Amino acid sequence: MDIGLTAREVDHARIRTRLLRDDALQVVMQPSHPLAEQARTSITDLAAHPLILFTPGSATRRLTDAAFRVADIEPMVMFEATT
């Protein structure tokens, strides 16, 4: 193998990784939602609201779960979508 792409971090002595792109997670909501008027939304803001997230194991869900873990917050998952 010469080169590959992955959404997961790789920790292996014989593999080197480089960040190709730093994607931002977007919060999606109705215009009438209480958080819609805020210029920025934090993980702490989201903790008080039921969330629709991707299924565990998906790249987006891993990023989301990591952000909640760093903030020491358990998300209130209402529904898990596949795609």
C-alpha cells in the first residue's frame, strides 16, 4: 500500500498520518429553535436538547461523541440516523 484515506485516527508504529482536511460539524435546526438565533453553538448548549445523531461507529458520530467526551457531557440522543 502506498497511501490511503481514513476518517479515523491511526496509532501504529509503521504508519504515518497527516491531516488532509479539518472539517467542522454543523448544527442543523429549525429557524424557530431557541438556539437558532445564536451566532455559534457550543457542545454545552446542545446538552440541554434532544439530538438526532448518526449511528455509533460512523465518522461523524465518532467526531460528535469525542466532542461530548472532551466536554464531559452525555448527549441526549433522541434518534440515530444511518445516513
